[in-house]
Amino acid sequence: MNESRTVKVALLGAGSVGSQVARLLLEQSEAFAQRAGARLELVGIAVRNVDAARDVDLPTELFTTDAERLILGADFVIELMGGIHPALELVTLALASGADVVTANKALLAHHGPELFEIAERVGAQLYYEAAVGGAIPIIRPLRENLAGDRIERVLGIVNGTTNYILDRMHTEKDTLEESLRIATDLGYAEADPTADIEGFDAQQKAAILASIAFHTEVPVTTVSREGITGISAGQIADAERGGHVVKLLAICERVTDPDTGIEAVSARVHPTLVPADHPLASVHGGNNAIFVESAAAGPLMFYGAGAGGVQTASAVLGDLVSAARRHVAGGPGLGESMDADLPIVAPEQVSTRYQIALDVADEPGVLAQVAQQFAEHNVSVATAEQSVATDGGHAVLVIGTHTATEGALQQLVQALAETSAVKRVTGVLRVLGEGVRA
Amino acid sequence: MNESRTVKVALLGAGSVGSQVARLLLEQSEAFAQRAGARLELVGIAVRNVDAARDVDLPTELFTTDAERLILGADFVIELMGGIHPALELVTLALASGADVVTANKALLAHHGPELFEIAERVGAQLYYEAAVGGAIPIIRPLRENLAGDRIERVLGIVNGTTNYILDRMHTEKDTLEESLRIATDLGYAEADPTADIEGFDAQQKAAILASIAFHTEVPVTTVSREGITGISAGQIADAERGGHVVKLLAICERVTDPDTGIEAVSARVHPTLVPADHPLASVHGGNNAIFVESAAAGPLMFYGAGAGGVQTASAVLGDLVSAARRHVAGGPGLGESMDADLPIVAPEQVSTRYQIALDVADEPGVLAQVAQQFAEHNVSVATAEQSVATDGGHAVLVIGTHTATEGALQQLVQALAETSAVKRVTGVLRVLGEGVRA
């Protein structure tokens, strides 16, 4: 390899990840040059405001507000601005100009991945995005390459560190959701506006990306059903523990076979899930992420680590960059996306799983019969029922565990329960991690 | 991509892994063709005895004893024979003929990796070996590509399922080593001759491979120090638990910096290790494998799954094959090995860690003073000492935990202790997992 060769790297964005990428590119340039077979020269950093305060001290002459010009002079473009605009336009420009692009932008990929991959393939450029899911955890490349010869059945991910931190505190410290969120915000785990995390939008985008790769099928983010953690109460956490479970916000991507027709489809969804306490995902604490993959031949695999953080995410970005540069220097193209399976996507109401439904009911005879009747009418089979009198008297708490039922049947049942005279309130519905859905 | 294109695949070996690879290549040929952009045609399977019984029913016309001829007609050669000869000669022939090679042969790589990589680079062929370490667990590619832009500090691996199964049973079932080994043999976890596993030779080869990749440095297997599990007693397991530890056979690969000169070096070793019970590696049960990687930017990462098994290992082999074929069809070369850091390797006696030393001593006054004097003379600092009278009376058990000391000092100390009149016997020495060695 010819180490006197240089490749030009443009960086878009200098936030918490971007500033760490720039620092490491400058500090580790010797090591990277040896590994890539070429010097990786950081030719500039495009930002909105050249004079803004940065986490890291970087040479001021690198900064520019002219992103287009920077891109057109680069072999590699690293996009770390986040958001859709102007990231979409700039990544499009970079690919169209023949530059390879490394990005950590999950929103961009979840919403515009297919069109970007098409541009990349047309011009022979590469789009790398290991950092978009799971921060520092290797998951995109293992799914695309290591498991390329296997049949992935299911991907279960704790892919949002903020919500895992909040739920973990609710279990370990017995905090309420509000207290836990406040502490997460104080410690910098949650942003000032936590909506994207706690309502599950962030996990939804990551689920779309994971499902697309795992099942070789375009899974638009709009087809991923989503429920955040804002409905989770301290009581539900306590109930979960009593039942030997832990509540986790999971991104669930499954291959589903219709038992009648044998037709395969894909389901991707995000919701709080009761995970058995002895499942490896149950012991993922704090702000960590983990992705659990079940394949036909490999069996269960788990990938665990820091799911966010500037320097951690920078590791994934630089792994893509050094690998890409090595390939670039060696002269060959990389890997196209393989979306050839093109499976149908399961409608959310067709997904089946087990549920745990908590009800506030009147403390009087005949209530269980009334409730059980509703379950029977909606074709949802009761597996367990546990009734306890509330401490303030006058009403009782009824927790019902179901056998497998479809989401559609569940929704109708919940509505019917809410209208049942003996039921004061449906206080919670949780889905239970099972052996995979069979819609 | 042109799916009418065909690449020819030769398979060497039809044992537990090879027969599963052949089966999946035949069964999944449609899916693989879509993903790779070319049909992967299994053109033949070279075996010693065409008529031997196989795990899987395969077309008899595929079998041949003429491996050389099969290789010379193939684009890809999958070597799953194991052992050094004739695997070395056949892989050399395959690479020299320009074929890409996929292998799961850890012995071959640990002993002859550098010469094979050199041949591959010279002719522009690729050598893939994801299956050589950790079975189905993606670890080679994550280390080579995902972490290519990071600085790996330490790799800790439970890389041998047989010994993990045995040690796990000793903890959970309170079995002796002999009982546990017998059950492992009955269940097929251990081979009839278990030497390679229980004496740590298998883990030693894997440690050499992991250290070479992690530190971009050739680490010959002969430089990897090795201690198996045959010395582990039920008493040590009980002591470990009392101290909040679990005994695991670890492959430890570390970057070490001399505090005086600042010179970096590499240490790779295999030995039973006291792992804190709350460390992620402590909860790796049964025959599973896990690899824990600590990097400067990414922080701790863990990769977990089935470390062995025919079909599981086949998943890793086929992942390499499909990725390689995709790259082959796209027309470009793959990745050369990067051994450019070329760090020195730490001599075993220079490695420092903490130790736990168990002694049978006379039950009389002044014993602790005599023993402590030996520690002081050998410059090994005592952190904890716990003495208990043996149930059969007449002697006592003294367990001493040390601060960090070099392996060289430890060995001399142990010899001196054995010659100390108050010491009846040195019953065990265990190394304690710490924050990394600083030789």
C-alpha cells in the first residue's frame, strides 16, 4: 500500500459527535494512515456558525459555512448534522459527485434511505451508516455481512438509551416516570425536549433501518407502529417485577409467516414490553443499548454497548471511514444494499403477541364474570387473572394475562372493557415478549 | 447485478460444520443468489472417504477425494477440514490459484496466518475466517472494520464453550471438575480426548488470532501463555463465590504501556480468571461464548452467542462466503490484513495482575508472619488475608489476595512459599480480572 497517498475528508457538523470525529482524525492520523493505506486529510468542517462554542478545541481555519464547496472538493463526506434538511440535499450532492458518504443520521436513512441508496448505486458511490443504530455497537455490518448467509428470524433492540435509563431507574430506584425523566434530563441523558425519545420516534426510525437490513426488504418508517413510555406507571413496573418481568422499550423486527397461506411478511414495531427477568435484554442497565438477533442457523446473538455519546458514536463513524478508505485505496467498489427479498409488511393490527391488561374494577361480586365475558366475545383467551383490593377501598385492581391474540382483537377488547359497567378504568396494557409472532 | 452469473464453490471437508454448509448452500441457493448477485454453485466436496456416514444427506455425486482438482476448478474454496495438514497445502494451492478462501481453521490461522495472508496479498485473493473464533458470533469483522477507527485497549474472551460449560456446572451444580467433564463428554460438549479444550490450547490459538487483529500486530501462538482448567478444584469455586467472583477461562489480549519508557506492547494469555460476579462475562452460562472489547472511544462492547456447533459455525462461514461473493461480483478486491502497528509482545513474566493464593498452613502461631515475610521479600504486596481452620483440624487454610504484581515475582513467590516450613502446600493460584495490566 502507498501511504503517501491522501484522501480528502469533509465533515458536515461539529456537534457532540462531529467534534470528536474531528479531534480523533487529527490526533490518530498516523494510525489511520497505516490502517487505511492512505492519509485521511480533514479538509474542512461545515457548520452554520463558524464562531459557535465547541466541545473540542479545533483549528479555526478548518471551519466554513460553505458546505457545497467543501463537499465538491472531497473524496469522503461525513454527515453529522442530523435532521432531514439540509442533510438530505448535501448527502445527495456528495453521492452524486461520486464521494463516499458516512452518516450517523437515522432520521435521514429511515425516511430517505431507498432514494439515497439508489443514487449511490447509480454513480458507484458508497453510503455507510453503522453509527445510525446502537451508537458504538457494531450491528449494521454484522447484519449485512456476518449474517448474509443466514436467515434472520427476529431482531429485538434496546436502541434508545434515554428511555432505557428512565425505565431502569423506575425499576431500581422505584422512581416515578416524572422523577426519572427529570434526573435523566439533569444528567444529560435526555434532551430539553425529550419527545423524540420518550414517545418512541427515535426507536421507530432505528427499527425501520434494522428491519430493512435484516429482512432485505424496504420497511418505510411509516409502517413501524410506535408506542412510547409516557404511559408507564410505577404500578406497572411493580406488577412487572412481581410477575418476573422487566419493562423495556423494544424495537421488535420479526419475520412472520401466515399459518394458512404460508406467505412471509415483516413486522416492525416499537412498544414497552415485558421482558422475562432472565432474558439477556433484561440486564441491560442505564443508558446502554443492546440488540438481540435470532437467526435460523446462528441461533441467538447479542450485541451490547454504549448506544449514544459523542466519542462512542465517533468510533462507529471512524470505523466506517477507515474501512471505506481502505476499500477506496484498494480500488474496488463496496457493497450495494440488498433489498431483493422485498417481503410484504404486516399491518399493525395483524401482529399477535401476549398481553397483560390492568383494570380498575368495582369491588363487588360478578365483576370477573363480566370482564371474562368481554374477553370471550373478542376472542382473546385469558391465561392468568389476579385480583387485589386497592388500599383506598371501594375498587379493586384486576390484572389479566392473555394467550396470544392479534393487536386488532386487543384494541377492540380494550375499547369494550372501557365501556363495561364494572370496569372503572383500563389502567394499562403491556405486551409480553414471547416466542415470536405468527400472524 | 447480474443474477445469471455463477460462481463456483468448492468445499473441503464434510464434518459437522461442512455438512451443514453444504446443506444450506443447496437449500438457500435462491436467497444467496439474490444477496450475492450471483448463483453460488457447490461444485464438489472433497473428503478422505467418499462412503463415510454424514450428519446430512447430500448428493453423492458431489463427493470426491481429489481435493487439488476440485480447488483448481473453483472461484471460492471453503476449508473445513481442520488441523494443519493437508489444510495448509490445500489453502495455499487455492490462494495461489487466485481463489478466495473461507476457513474456520483456528489452528491453521494461529500457526500459519502470516504466510497465508502474504500469499493472498501477492495474488490479490482474499482469506476470510470469521468462523475461526466465537463460532456464530460476529467478532473478526467488527474488530477489523467497525473498530478500525478506534484504539482497542483490551479483548477478554470466553472463547471455549467446553471449558465454560464445565466451569459453569462447577458453580451452578457444585460438581467436581471430573463429574462436570464426564457430563460434558456425555452431552457431546467435550470430545473423547478433551486435552485441546481443558488444557487451553484451543483458547490459546483464538487468543493469538484476536490479539493480532485487535492490535495490528503479528502475535505468534507460541507467545501466548496458557493455563488450562485442570487445576481448578471445587474448593476454589466455592472460595471464588464467597469473594463475589466467578471462575472463567479467559483469553486476555491487552495493550500494555511501560510506565517508565512509555513503550507500548501486547500481551496475550489464557488462564482461569476470577471475574467479578457483576461483570457481563460472569453471566455467560453453559457452552456459550462471549467476547468483551474495551476501546478508547467506543468504551466496552460485548458480543455474545453460540461459540460452537455445526450449524452455528456454518452461519459464520456462509456470511463470509456471501459477502465475499458479493464483493467478487462487484469486481473489487477486499481488505488486506493490517499488521502495521507491529508492537512488541510482552514476555509472560512481565505481565502484572492481581492474584489470589490459597495455602494449606500449620495451625499454629507465627504462621501468618512467616508467610507475610515471604510476600515482602518477593515484592508482592498483600491486599487481603483470610485464615480459617480446616474441618479435619491440624492445619488451616490461608487465602491471600495481592495487589498488582508481575507474573515473574509471583512465580518466585510461589516457589518460596512451597519451601516455607509453615506452609504445607500451595493449593491454588488464581489471577483476578482487573483494570488492565500495566507491565
